[in-house]
Amino acid sequence: MTSTLIADHTGNLPADDSHPYRSGPWQPNHREYDATDLAVEGEIPAALSGVYLRNTENPLLDAIGRYHPFDGDGMLHSIVFDNGRVQYRNRFVATDGLQAETEAGRPLWAGLMERPEKSERAGWGARTGLKDSSSTDVVVHNGRALTSFYQCGDLYETDPLTLAPLGKAKWTEDITPGWGVSAHTKVDEATGELLFFNYSKEAPYMHYGVVDAKGSLAHYVPVELPGPRLPHDMAFTQRFAILNDLPLFWDPDALAKGAHAVRFFPKLGSRFAVLPRRGQPEEVRWFDAKPTYVLHWINAFEDGDEVVLDGYRQDPSRGAHIKLPDALKPFSMLDLQSVGAHAYRWRFNLKTGATTEGQLSDGISEFGMINQQYAGRPYRYTWEVTAKPGWFLFDGLHRLDVETGARDSYRFPDGVYASESPMAPFAADGEESVGCVVTFTTDMNEDKSECLVFAADDVSAGPIARIRLPQRICSGTHACWAPLDAVR
């Protein structure tokens, strides 16, 4: 391995930090590396050609008051596969907030667990008063990697291969000032379009938009909600976008007093908006469903008169609950067992207006990734993760067959934790499950990190290749795969 230290950033986190999401597997990285000639154990398939990008909450400075893991500064980790050669890089996301705090030498914004008025400066986010850390998701659109914020913030662009910062997405200048863009944007590889939404405490409380393949805002319309909501993700089909109004949001009484207390209101039920991808507000159709919250969708497609939506429905009664230590109790919503997340399907009949729904699998899982060539279209497989009970740490990987419910499973050794694990197809027109699944691991047993490569159609066989990284990296979540021809 040839490893070059690019930067070693000075932070002020406690040397004996005991916060569960700033220590152990979540200990942040402050060194940025370029590494080439990485040692490979096993064999990387010659057809694996592209870049695996993962975003991570990675704080540099201590918090104002209580720290929530979603407050951490964004850091991208990447590994490029090109004709059997691999290169690794990691870089902080160069946000305005990080630059301001670095210059000040102290935190300037309070996080999700504190009141907005504790922030020293005006901030971002639907809640307002937050630092725009851009540490949640990463996608590749129009040849650029886009990183996003947990609630709503600026979209930062990065070169997917070199991780060089490219500034903010220009098209965001054309949307409602101050609203930003939600955590999860969606890329349709078939059309090159990027679909997005945002939300706010101000009426109409949500907008939906489309960015064309060349990176220009092509469509942007309001989607009126009854009040402030907390949608996190969206889905699409070939003809429709799907948004949601779910009964987990800020308590209106507390909000009137300036407090952002999240409550579940099951009597309201769930509502799903189905609208044409370039549709107008009057074309929105709402479908009612059982009360729940969904953090992430898997995929959606059209089936005759029905729009089919798959995602991870939360039902706390299904989880195997454990007694959490005091340090983890404030973060129970990050525990897949506590929220009872499981793969689930909704069907919305465009002719009758009826909704039917039911589970795809009874196991606890989340963060499903598909072969992106099937996004918005009928599909069969998703590659999803399981989590260590009580923790926001991924301890297993499945390929779930959404038609049969069958799982092909791999469990990581105790003390080894994975990242969101995208499917990397070998060919643009190949079979859905032909390719690899790629993930980064944080190994607390051997104090190391690796990139693991699995055969997508045989996850249970274990990794077919291991690539050692130059440092143990902080555990992280959202990731994406982009073929080289999409980033060059």
C-alpha cells in the first residue's frame, strides 16, 4: 500500500470521550488520506468498475450541550475499482458550517438535542438553527457526488473520483430561499433525472422538484401538508413520484412554545402522495394507510392500475427490546430493534383509491439497496442490513427476495460493523443480481478497516475480496455505487 497523509485536522473533542457515538466504532477520523496500490486478499472481479462512496457523521469539534450523532460533520470515504486496481480516499465535506467553526476554533451551532436559540449564529434545517453538516446521504448525479443534510440543507458537490470540493449545487439557487433540500434525493439512471423534496415549518410545508440530466432545475411545485412534518425519504416509479405525510412529527403544542419534541400521533394514520413526476399540485392524489413511520424506502414501481411502494415500516411491537444503558437511552430511535423496522409493501390503486398493505419479511432490517438500473421499475432483490441490538451499528447483510421473502444472509464477526452496502452491477443490461455488493467495515477486534466485496447472488458465501484501508474508519451509514462511465 502506498498511503499519503493529505491533512491532519485539529479538533477539540475530549481525549477520554465517552459519548457512545463519538468513541469506539464511532470514533471520528481527523486524518485525510490518499492510498493506492492497496493490498487485495482474494480476487476482485474484472467486471467491477466504478466508485463506492460512503458518507459519515464525523465531528471535529465538541458540541454545544448534548451531541446527537446526526450533528457530526460530513466525511466522504471512497474506493475506486478500475481494471483490478483500487484507490482509497477520505475527505471532510467542505461545508460553510465546518469552515466557520474551524476558523472560530469552537462549535457555533447547537445540535438536534438542544434548543435552536443555543446556536450562536443563524443556521439551516427545517427545524432551523442547525449546522448544515451535509453528513447524511451521498448520490452521484450529472457526474458529481452530492452530499445532503439530515433535515434540509445545501447540497454540496464533490468530484466522485478525487473527492475535490466543487461547491454547492447551482440549481438550488432556484428553489425557495432557506428551504434547502431533504436528506434523500433520488436518481433515475434511465432518464438521468434527480428527484427531490424539501420541508419546513412554514406553509405549504413541502415542495417537490426535478433536476434534469444536465443539472438544471426543471420542475418545482408545492405539496401542501396540514402542518410541519418530518419526512425523510421519497420514492418514484417511471411515471410518478411518491411522497408521504406520516404521523411522527413535532408536537404542535410544544412547537408553539419553541420546543421541537417529536411525538407519534397514531390516530392520524399515514398518508401517501402520488403525483406525476412533472405534475402540478392539483394532480396530487392522497392514499390513506395504517399509522407508522418509515425512514427509508426500498423501491417503487407500477403494476397495472397500482403503484407499488416498498420500504421499512416501523412497528415497535415487533422488536426484541433490550434494556439500554443510560448512555444509549437518548438514541433509542436509532435502534432498529426498538423501532421494529421490517420490509413492507403498500399498493395504491389509482382506479379505486384503495390502499392494500402487508409485510415482505418478518425480520428486523433496514437500509435496503437495489440494483439501481431497476429503480422505479419492477425488481426482485434488495441488499439490506441488520443491526446490533441497542446500537446504530450494522452487524449483518442480507439479500432479500421481495417476491418470496427468502433471505441469503451473512453475519459479520462480533465487533465488526459494516456500512450501507450498494449493489454494483457488472453490465448496464445484465441480470438483476449479477454483480457485487461493496461495503466498508470497522473492525474493533483488530483495530482496522477494510473494503469487503461480496458476490451479489451469494452473500452467504462471505466476501470474495478484502482490501485493507490505511486507517480504521468511523462507522457510517449511507453509501452509493457509481460506474466509472457515469463519473468520467
